[in-house]
Amino acid sequence: MPLPHTITAYLQLVRPINGLITFSAVQVGVFIAHGEGMAWQALIAGMSAWCICGAVNTSNDCFDVASDRINKPQRPLAAGTIPSDHALWLAVLLSITGIALGSWIGPIHGLIALMATVLSWMYNARWIRRGLTGNLIVSSVASSAFIYGGLLGPEPLLALVPTGFACLFHLGREMIKDIEDVIGDTRVQMRSIPVQHGLTRTLMLITIAFTTLILITFIPIYYRWFSLSYAGLVVLVDGVLIYVLWSLWHDVSPRHAGRMSRILKIDMVLGILALCLGRI
């Protein structure tokens, strides 16, 4: 295979855009906790989170080859573009690098990096992938990027606000991704919420998660934790969540769920921007 195609395939495994969002979440956590954003410790923490995110994405493809051949046959491992053992070694290397960088900052960051990595690998290996429990683990690990950065500031408790927002956001999006993958997951007997309890109950849980998120996004406005810039942009973020819910209740097909998942990734960026503007 030509080198450019090989590089592209490996980038598809790592998903650097997801890593960039995770890196940004760490920097926002530092900023909200009144720390010095983009200082060397913040940069190291961001790179640590980027590596762990890349490792999680890569190992997920390693363990989900069978279902990806049905749900996402264009993925590098499902298409046979990259050998599975090469991808597995890449995931291991990224995991070790992420944990090492976190440990370089300090023992607390090293421990968080280790726990996030272990839980993610256990989830991907289906040791703890059991419906809502698995979704909660994924959303908790993903949202920990904010507190990972916040611990570098003098007021780390402030980073719990975006951590809570992100946890509910990722929880809803993970269940939408489960709907997207329901056909392949059913064939390989994956115990996701849609497979076990059906699409309607899954939509109800997604609605509860996003409705709760929308309501609590107004708490910082009420207590004036963030500026009016946050209020203006968070209305747009919440509007996208409402649209996604409305759209899914009208069309719950896997293909449509995939489109909504991609829209939510953009909404995630808007949410991070709202948090940044809110602290200016």
C-alpha cells in the first residue's frame, strides 16, 4: 500500500480530531480553574489525554472488527487495510505514552491516566460492556478531561461544572452511537441498550440525559458563575440538543443516528467554546 494511504489509515484509527477535542477540553479545564492555560504542564496534560484518546479509539477498532465489518466496513481494520496486530501495538504504545506523560506531571494525574486507560481497555474488550453501565464508564472517562486539566489550577472544583455537562452529553451520544451500530451489534450479540431493551426505551434514556443536561446548563447563569457570553452560546448548544432529540423521535434508523452523532460532535465544540467565553 502507498505510504500516504497507510498514514491516512492509521490516522483513521487514532481519530486525531477526537484527540484535538480532548486536548482542548483539558485546556478549558485549566482555564476554568484559573490556571495558566497552555503552560508546559497544561500542554503535557493535553498530550497525555490526546494519546489516551487515540489509544482508546484504536483499541476499540481492534476489539470491534466483527461488528465493524457490518456497521462500518470502511474502517481500516474491518476493510483489512491495516493488520490487527499492528493496530494493537499502536494502541499499547499510545496508552503507555499517555500514562507516562500524566505521571510526569504528578502522581494524581498519573493515577487518573492509568484508571482512564484501564477502564477504557476493559470496556473495549467487553469485560464491562453491559448496557448503561458501559455507557456510563465511557462518558465518565471522556468527561474526565476537564478535571484532568482543572487539577492544574488553584480552583479545581470549578472544573467539575464542565465535567458534569460533558458526562451527560457523552452519555446521550454514546447511546445514539449504539443505535447507529444496532444491526451489527445484534448479529454479534453485543449487549448494548438498543439490543437488550429496544430503540424506544433507548430514546427515552437519551431524552432523559439530554433534558437533564439542558436544564443544568442554566445553573451557571443563575449563580453568575459564567458571563453572558456563555448564556448566548449555550442557548445554541441546547437548541442543537433539542433538534437532535426531535429528529431521532421522528427517525430512529441507524443511518440517521449516525448523522445525529456527527452533528453532536460539532455541538461539543460549541459547548467548549461557550465555556471558554463564559470565563473571559
